[in-house]
Amino acid sequence: MNCREVRQLLSPYSDGELTPDQDAKVEQHLLECEECSQQEKSLQSVRMAISSAALYYEAPASLRQRIEATRLPIDRGGFRISLQWVTAAAGVFLLVGASAALGMLWPEQKPTADDELAHLIVANHMRSMQVDHLTDKESHESQTLLSWFQKKIGFSPLIPDLSQVGYELTGGRLDYLPDHPVAGLVYNRGSHVVNIFTWTANSFEDKPLTRLVCQGFRLRHWQRLGMSYWVVSDLNDQESDKFAKVYERYSRKILPLRLRSSDVFKIP
Amino acid sequence: MKPDERGRFEQATLPHLDAAYNLARWFTQNEHASEDIVQEAFYRAARYFRSFRGGDGRAWFLSVVRRASLAWLEKQRMQAGVAFKEDVHDRGDETSNPEILAIRKSDDEIVRQALEELPPELREVIALRELEGLSYQEIAIVIEAPMGTVMSRLSRGRERLQRRLSRCHEGRTT
């Protein structure tokens, strides 16, 4: 190790943060090099000066009083979640009833492949809303869910953190379409549950955003970089668009660089 | 928040109130704002308490405090018409006359002033390391940056303090 390398490591050396190997090399060099050794002593004296000076600001009593008087927000968790599920499930049954009634009044159109898929997606969404089936793996952390999906399903969906824009990540779920498993991600917006289903598509062709309504649920579907995405929720049209947009935008930030394409996701 | 949950939350955060205030104070250098920031962070931390995985609450709580401090700093700089960049910009060391300083002030005051003259992103890592005694890994959690960044910012911060203080010292003895 030369002097320049050693100088760069002096600071972590003095903190005891080097690997044993690096630590031994720096120590050896300091025994042999007067200049570096001086430098190290000077660093030590600066550290001493800082830690011995009265620089610590303790929290004033007024702050403690304010903190104790702070009314804390209600955490979304525990009992409240199950209440949400019950309300959501009740909503589902109402909507199913309503759409069945409408079905009787309006003549049926010939379903497309997307329509059929939409039915399956909505069925999955509704199953997920039944009490205790929202998530297989509950977590707010993308990293935890990523490794869980990797183990369960063999691919990692994009799981952006959307909490800053008002969607809380709640967990992940393994779901099935007739011929393949799909990753289900669950985000919450207030009492609304947003399910996003994603799987590896048959083609690498990008498909623009498509809107569908099925049994009272708004669906958004698109395909990008070889992945198929279906979003389903009881959010209104505008908010469903917004979620799709936000999910895409934030996914882009966590995409590996080489996969990023320059075109912008546009709501048609 | 239910009473038992509030209890757990307070156990995770209240012992670190001094650490929280000290960080906000050194990072923002504003006595009045620091109290508001810590209170705001306490409130925000409660909202995200479920993301806390147990163990030592210090690094977790400090990262919330740090975010709130950064938001405050950004707002200040926006109002001042200067965009806040997290990159370190050299403010130069020629801002004050070390000889005069050395004569007028005690050692503690010289050290305090030298630390105050560092840019916030160097000041905060020094405060977390030297005043709070956090490990590099804990600092990385608090400032949400890789360990390599922690290491280089600490090195740079210390080098500047070293230059600054040794000039003061020369100024006094000659």
C-alpha cells in the first residue's frame, strides 16, 4: 500500500471500520512511514477536539412536553385492516348484485380475449378481498417482497414504493390464471384496495394502456418490456388512470438502466 | 394508535429524543426549526411505525428526523432561490480570519465554528459519528446512502476540520 492509498483509508481506520486485512496493512504502513503516521496523529487530535468540546445539543424540556402532548395518527393496521376488508367485501357483493341486474337488462356483446381475461382478473381480485386473503406475504418493503416472489414464482415484478404519492404497499400474493401463475401486488389508497397483476408476456412487444370495466371494477391493462400488467380496483376512472401512470413512472426509476427505454408512457 | 402500540412506539423513539434533536440542530443549524422538525418526525414515524422491524429504534427514528430536516432545508433554499443539491460544494476555507478567531474564542468555540462552517451533508455525518457514536452502517441507514458515501463524506469532513483547526492553532501560537 502506498501513501496515497493509506491517506484515503486513515479516516475509516481511525473508526475501526476497515476489513481486518486492510486494517493490518494500514497499521504496518504507519509503523514504517513517518509522514503518514504524523497525519494519523493529527486526525486523532481533531477527533479528540470534536468529541471533547461541548457540542451536543440536548433536547430542550419544551420539546419533550410538546412530544408528549402530540396526538398520534391512527396507524393502518391490526383491527382497522380487518374492518376495511369487511367493508370492501360487503362492497364487492353489492357490486356483483348490481352488475348481475344490469346484465339482465343489457344485451350481451361478444367477449374479446381481453374481456375474458378481465373476468378472470376480477375474479382473482374479488377472491383477494375476502377476509384474510388479501396478501400471502404482508410487507411494506419492496425488497422483502422481491425476494419472496423470486422464491415463489421465479421472477421479480417491479415493486415501486408509492407511499409518497399516496399508495401504501400492503403485500404480495400468488395468483393463478388458467395457464400460469401471476404475481399479485397489493397497494392501498385509503380504504381502496388496488390489485396489480403482472406476469411475463408471450411477446416483447409493448402495448399501450387499455381501459376496461368489468363487473363494476375499473381495469387498466398494458404491456411493457415483456411484462404484462393488469390493474384492478374500485377506484374511479380518473384515479385508475393515475395509478397506472404513477406505477409506470415509479417503476422506471427502479428499472435496471439497460432496460430503460426513452419513450414516455402516455395515457392515450 | 392503540395504547399498547403507542407504548411500543414510544419505547422505540423517546429514548432517542436527544439524538433526534442533536441531528436536526446540527443539520439545519436552526434552533427554533429543530424543535418543529423533531415533533413533525415523531408524528411521521408513528404513521410508518409498521415499517419498523424491531430492535434498536435509533437509526430508524433518526432517518425519519433526517428526512424532515432535509425537507426543511430544501424549503429554505427554495425560498432563498437556491436549489439544494446533496452534492458537496466547497465553500472554501477563506471565510474567516483564523488569528482573530483564536484570540477571541475558547477552544470549544473554535471547534464549534469549524464544524458549523462545513456544508450540511458533511456536518451531519460528523455529528452522527463523533457526537452520536453511530457505526458506518447505522449512518448509511440514517442518511439513506451507501456505506462508501458515508466513508468519503467523513474523510472529507475531517480533512477540512483538520486544515481549519491547524490554521487556528498556528494563528494562536505565533
